[in-house]
Amino acid sequence: MDFCEILREKMATAFGCTEPVALAYAASRAKYILGENPKKIHAKLSGNIIKNANSVKVPGTDGRKGIEISLAVGAFLGDYTKKLEVISTVDKSKLEYMDELIKNGLIGVELDYDKVGLYIDVLMEGDGANSEVIISGYHTNIVYERLNNRVLLDKRCENNNEDKLKDLDFDKIYDFAMMGDYSSIIGILDKEITYNYSISKEGIENKWGACIGQILLSESEDKPIERYIAYAAAGSDARMSGCEKPVVINSGSGNQGITISVPIISYCKDNNCKKDELYRGLIFANLLAIYIKDGIGELSAYCGVVSAGACAIAGIAFIKKEKKEVIKNTIINALAINSGLLCDGAKESCAGKIASSLKVANMAYIQAKTGNTFKNKDGIVKDDVDKMIETIGNIAKQGMIETDRVILNEMINS
């Protein structure tokens, strides 16, 4: 199993919340295929995409938010070759023109009731041509391209499941993080350290969103763990409010990337850890989060920062050389407590959910250290960490489909 390849795929750099960015990426690619500026853009989207892109501010757009501006800037001002950084160089002098195009009916958005998870279908019309691009499964996975009646790409019937992840388990991840050769991904880890801590500092030092990070820091009473949680929340404060700083994501999510990494980076800064200890802690936490998220799915009604928070605290425990059983039980306890946290899309309150998840995970860690782990078969609790992770995946992927529909209905009809 090539763990470094898994991390390279799941820890991309992204400029902006990944759902609006995926919309911009699809639109930019469709415009390239069309070969001219579109006269009309129509997007057929899954409920998960609408939910996650509806309320978040889009970087490079001076505080504009939502689906239409993401599609417009992607089509007219984006560069699809940059993938999740497609709108990192938007010409802001043209934003008012984007507003005018949107006002005049450039974009139509349709909910595709039959699609679950991540699904984007962008159709464009020009003067004498039309194009289509479909993304499915994960944020940059283009499965279909068409120009007029000519199909350029069609992978819709292929199995997009990450077969390379099917054999993952806790012990394999732990062993690789302890002893594996990670030299080929040092560049990715260095970006995660630099980018994710930088946006967290930005959220602490300036007013972004609901200022959850600043509020938590003011109440931290100089307790290190409370400070780490505050910084992680602050990163989301900034990111969800359109901060123009990149982050290294995990499993398609910048918030999850921040949640996993910032507490570990902060702990290592405080304790003068060796670079190898920091790298291995990040590898462990990131791989563990990828493993849990694979069962949950890329987008879900299950808030992904629950598992990300558990993995961050487990990563700190790993660096502290806690016994493997303590780390396993930290994950079990954290998932048992907070797995009912709902995802209602990307927006300011994500910072509060990050804080909640990290606080619960820290309590779970204390439970595990003091021999107070929850008992097997108490509710959803399993005494095996891999079985617990499988259970959470089943609940999220299979059990929360209707929950997702109700959340979306409340968002768009209230």
C-alpha cells in the first residue's frame, strides 16, 4: 500500500472552500471546451453541492457568496489548469461585470434530486456551440466532457471508489506513521504546516466571520489545548469568510485539513518537537482522517470535522508516545460522543463545530488515559477501533441520506 500516494491525492492545496471552487473548476473547464465566453450557464447539482456552496464566501470576489458567483468567475476569470486554485488569480476589476451578467440571467441552477454526494453538471451555450462538463465523486474528478454532439470524455460508468483505500486499517496507518519513509511528501507536509497555520493566525489577528477563534482565545486562560482549539477555529473563521490564503485540505475539505493539522502544529511549536515528530504526527492524523472519511463519503449530512478533531487529538497523543490502546480508545470515545453533529454546509458556524469537535476529542483522550473508555455495545460503541470507524461510515453514508434532504430543504425554503 502506497501511503505517500494516498496523502498526495488527498492533501491538495486549495484556494477557497472546495465546493464553490469545484463549481468554478467545472465552469472554467466547460468554457475552455466551448472556446468562447458563454451566453448561458446551466448547472445541475446534487443537494450536497448546493448545501455546501450556498452560504460560503468565495475568495477573490470581495465577499460575494454562493453558487452563481462561483460559476461566473470560474467561467470568465478562472484557470482550470490550476484545479482547486482555479480562482486564485481573479481579476477583481471585472467583478461588477460578473454581477451584471448574473443579474441579467447568465446562470440557471437546478437541483438534481437523484444525485447523492458530490455531483456537478455544468452546461454552457455560446453563439453557435454548447459544452458540458460533469464532476462526480470528488472535487476535481471530471467524468464527462462534451462539445456539441461530440463526446470528448466519458468515465461515468467506471467505478470511482477508492479501491486503494479498502485495505486501510488503524494498525497499518500507525505502523507507517511510526516507521515509514515519507521523504517523497515532505513538500506537502511543509505546505500544510505553513499554509494552515498562517490562515489560523490570520483568523486570530483580524476580524473574520463570527470570530469564534478570538472568543475562544480570550477565554483560554493560557491553557495550551484551549489555545490550539482557538487557532484551529480561527482558521475556519477566516476561510469561511473568503480569506485569500490557501490551505492544504484533507479528503476534499479545507476545514478538515485545518482541524487536523493546526492543533498538532501548535503543540509541536510549544514543545520544541523535532521536525520528524511533527511530520509523523501529521502523517498519522491525516491518514487516519482519510480512512474514517472514506467510509463517510466526500460529502454527507455528517459533519466531517468530528472525525478530523478526533484525529488531531489522536495525532498529539501519537507524538506524545501514548500507548496504541490509548490512541485507539481516544478515537472510539470521540466518535461515540459527537457523531450526531450535522453538516448544514460551509459557512461561519463551521468554526464553532471545529471547536466543539476538538473539545470533545480532548475529553475522549483524557477518558482513554484514565481508563474510562465507553463500554462495548453501549449504543453504537464498539471495542475495536476499526469496527467503530466502519459503524460511523454506515451511519453517515447510509443512515443520513434523508437527513441531508431535510437539512437542504430547511436551508433553501426557510
